[in-house]
Amino acid sequence: MIDLSGLDTRPAQTWGAMRLVPLVRREPIEDLRLHAKVYGDELSMVSLPDRTVYTAYVPHAFVASWTDDGTPAAAYGTQLGQALRHMPVRLRRRMTRRVAKNRLRFLPLHLAVEGFLALHFGGPALAWEEWSRQALSHGLSPRAEDAYTGAEVRGLDDALKVFEIHPGQCGLLLYAADTLASAFVVPHPDDYRALHPTLIRDLYGELIYDYALFYPAGDFPAVIDETAVTSLADLRAEAVRQEREWAAFHDSVMAAGLLHAPAHVEEVYRLGRFALSRFLPAFERKSENHIGETITDGEGRLAYLKTFRLSEAQSRRGHLLSVLATHGWSLPATAATLRTSTAELGLRLERAGYGHLLRQDVLDGYRKAVNGRSPRTRRGGAASPPA
């Protein structure tokens, strides 16, 4: 689970379809600080340890500074608000790169997205006859996924401009039409104030873009029991009660899908007593699936968090790949687990964008088997539509 202990939920603020829920840290983390390093608007390429290349729009990086003895660390500064300097991430750079003894540059969200793109990237481990030569030789390469920048999400820019930053705020949960889009947590309130504008340059999924465009945020009115109010003290107590009820509802209902999201966690880098990790969900159908990255201390306390909600199509692709890998990329075994036929599974792979992994003659045979099937009859003699 993602542990948000030490972070308190404050009343939400809404703007159009956007709902912004502030997270206030009771005790700031002093020995780890973050600041932004801004790049230009061009595409960037990152070379990875397995000799593959990650290509994406990389608007900025985060630089983490920490101390080894627990003494306070100061944020190095930020280039936000200044003229953008074009500093492309060239092939020699990595997702994480140490730039000084106690300073690490990493690419926020891209660290998590690359982990999703690398999911079972090698392809079939056994040379089953159904797979194409490309699948056996190159796996899923190349693999691509789409996302929207925050500037394309309707209302987000205005919401961030009018957003009231709370004293002690170290994080934000961002919703579009009450669908959780992203979570963002940093160690220190000063870091959040500096990094708050970077949310407009982050990546967001197709679901979030659509919801922000077509649906409004819901209404959660605060209802005060007027019979319990006879003084200012009573009114203050009622307001506090409403705050607590909102926080309890938010943490147990609205954010529940995120808090139970991680199923696979990979540690990427050690930063003194802290660890930078990325995580993938279980890819459960008809549920929220979030990828993301965290920085936690030795006791598991959350210092940094950034997440990306996968679209339905992305979740289906992750689910298919995971089930295939679990069954050794055997189509009959995978089909049995998914309670479908091998031919229908083959067409399902094609719809998911993986049709090129199957031999063309095999895929044509699957298409003929499914589309040429005789109509089945239900009890009573009525013909059912083709599968």
C-alpha cells in the first residue's frame, strides 16, 4: 500500500471539472529536498541500461538533495519562471543520474512510464508456433503509449492559478470529474510551492483528458446541524467535524484505488537513508490502475510521490501481457485462464495493438474461426449473435 500517514487531507477546492485536494504534512522532512530543472519543448531521448532507448516529451527533471547525517538540506533552487533553457536529455543521460555527491537528477513520471513500457518487453520466452519472427527476435520493441500534457487538460491551468496553497502543504491529489488523475507529494512545503507550477507540464492519461472535457466535478456540500449551534464555539466545532468527515470520506472512498495500487515495486536508486522506487499495479479489470514512483525512508515514510492513472486501454494491455507472461506466453493456457477461446484471444491481442506479434497466417485463421462461426442457439430456439 501507499502509506500517506503524516499527511493530512484538507478541504477540496474545485474549478470546473477539476478537484484539487491539498495534503498537509505534520512534520516536514528536512534532510531531503527537491527542486526542478527545466528543459525545452523538444523530444528527448534517454539511453537505458539494457541498450534500449526511451523517447518522450521531457519538460523538466527533479533534482533531489539529501544529507547523510540527518541535518537539514536546502533546495538548490529552480528555473521555473525564468526563460526556458533548451537542455535536451541526450543519449548519454539516464533516467536517474548522480550530478554531485548528494544530488540526484531523475525524470519525474517518466521513470514510472518507462517501467510500464518495459513490462514483459522481451516478449515470448518460448518459441511457440503462433508468435511471429519479430516477436521472438525483438519482443515488444518498439512499444509506445500516448499521454496528454497538463496544458491540454481543460481547466487545469486555471485551477492551478487560483488554487490556494495551505500552510504546511506538501502535496496534492488531483481529480477530473472526481476521477483521481494524479497524486503529488514532496518532502517540504517550500518544495511544494516551487514545484506546484510543474503540474501543468506533467503527463495525464486519456481518461483524465476526456473527463475534464465532458464532465463537471461533483458537489459535496458541508451541512451544519443548526440545532447544535448556539455560539461561535459550537459553529467552530461543527466546521471541524465537517473537515474530519470530509477527510475520512476522501481517504476511505475517493483515494482508495490509489492507496491499494502498488503490486510490483522496483527500487531504482539509494539516496542515503532514502530509496527511490517505481511501482506497477495489478492491472485488475474494471478498477483503477496507477503507475508511479516514490521516495521513502528506512521506515517506509513517504517523502515523495508522483503517479499516473492508466486509461482503460492501457490497463487492458497491461493485464493481457501479465497473464501471457504468467503462462509462459502460451496462447491456449492464457485463453483458458481468461475463459475464452484461443482464436478470440488472438483477436483480442490484435485489438490491443499486439497483432504484429502473431504470425499473419495464424491471425488470419483466428479471424476466420471467429467471424465464420455458425450462430449458436439459445434455449427456445432463438439464434444468438456471432461472438
